[in-house]
Amino acid sequence: MSKTPLVEVKNLKQYFPIKTGLFKTEMLKAVDDVSFYINEGETLGLVGESGCGKTTVGRTLLHLYEPTAGEILYEGTPVTEKNIFSMRKKMQMVFQDPYSSLDPRMTVEDIIGEPLDVHKLYSSRGERREKILHLMELVGLNAEHATRYAHEFSGGQRQRIGIARALAVDPKFIVCDEPVSALDVSIQAQVINMFEELQEKLGVAYLFIAHDLLVVHHISKRIAVMYMGKIVETGTADDVNYNSIHPYTCSLMSAVPIPDPDYIRGRKRIVLEGDVPSPLHMPSGCPFRTRCNHACEKCAEAMPPLTDRGNGHMVACWVK
């Protein structure tokens, strides 16, 4: 990297205490030693199975959860509890569920205007309303929607309200936590296109968390793959999709439906065997070894570090 990344995460850990008995507490390692960076105006896609820690990474990055360990940097400045309020103007989040993330007692104008109120980003009521209407227009909503409540909108429109709220403070970075997973397929395409248009217009960077690998490949410049709280592979979107190396990534990519009969005919579906291990009782070494056909003795001894396989394609695997 020739310049300072917009956002950099170093050795991030997020552990939660879980009571497993009357007097016994164990630590659930939701995120364990995760590192990545995002440049200005770039989209990093974060993918993996449910429960792998994707959402926890996004929430911890914005200090919605206090990190257990590790460092979060914004333009080289550490993000801490002491400066998180000022950082809120630079880092925002779009939540997964457009139904529960909006206050049902507030009008659209108040929902979008709340960040402006908190950070005192206007000098008059007229300027406040002008900014709100501009944000609504930016995300494809009409001025007449301003006095309505969240329950009067469809899922896609609610997500647009959530996006407008995130943009209200003019951030340079947004965590998108599965922002289209609760929407119909046709609406998903509209919202994805809007994210791309906003990025081109405003230069905002995204951490795009999703399950849909086709969507992630479409919108992301780089992709990071998570398994049981750890990043096991990261690289350009094309490298991870078409030249995946880690056995877990290969199994994920083999399940992606490609509308090309000739390609599908020559592709082998990789079906994983065994159950996902409990995050409270992780296997030694590589957490994927209990489901991996390539596992060897070394895999049980230590977690493989991310190593560069060329072109910045990082893979954590002893065998492949």
C-alpha cells in the first residue's frame, strides 16, 4: 500500500462471555485476530457462513461493541471510545433489517434529520429541511414522503431511508450489513445500483457484508472470506471468485449458480462434510480442518498465517 488506507483493522478480537454453568463462564471468540484495510472510495466485500462473525466485525469496527483487543484506524488515527463521537461523522452503518432499524414513532424527516441534530450540522430549521430533502432525493425518495412513518413504506423504500440517514453526516466510510438480504430480488438490484451510484458521486467507501456471492462479486473491488471468526482468504474480486485457493472458499464458490450451462457442466460441486464446530469449543490449529478433505497433521498444530500467493491474494492454508 503506497498511501494510508481510509480504514485499517489490525488483529481485531471480539470475545463475548457466555455462562455455561452456574459458576462457569467461557469466552465465545466471535472475531479472532482479524486484519484488513479499505482504501478511499473502495468496496471490500466480507462473506462467509451465518455465524462466522461478519456482522460482529462491522459492529465492532464502529464501536457498537467495545473491541476485546486489536486496533481500528481511520486515516491513520486510532478509533477509541474517547473519539468515537467525532468519528461517527466519518463512519456510519446501514443495518440489515429495514423494518426494525427505523423508529416507528418518527417521521422520515425526523429519522433522517436525527444525525443532523446530534452533530449540530445546520444553522436554521430551513437549512435542516433543505438538507433532508436533498438526502431523500439522493436515495430516490420524494419530498412528499417526509411526513410519513416507516410502516407506510415497502422494504426497499425503508432501506433507502436507512441509507439516507447514514449519509446525513456526509461520511467517507459506511458499513453495509447485509443491506439487501431482506429485500425482493428486483428491489435488491435497484438498491445495489444505488450504492454504486452513490459511491461514484460521493466517493464513499464500503465494507459490504453479504451472503450472496454474486452480489458481492458485482459490487466489490476486493473480497475477504471469513470462517469461524477468522479471515481465511482475501484478494481481488476476480481472484477470489475464479481462482480461489482455500478449500472453504472453493466450496463456497462451487455453490454459486452461474447462468452458463457449459461452465456449470464442467464444474464440480464441493460438498462439505461434518458439522460446523462450536465457537465455544474450537478445534486446535485451523478451525476448518474438521471439515477439510486436505487436512494434515500440521493443520491441527497451528493456525496457518495469511500468506501472499501473488497479486495480493492472501490465503491461510498449510496444504493448498
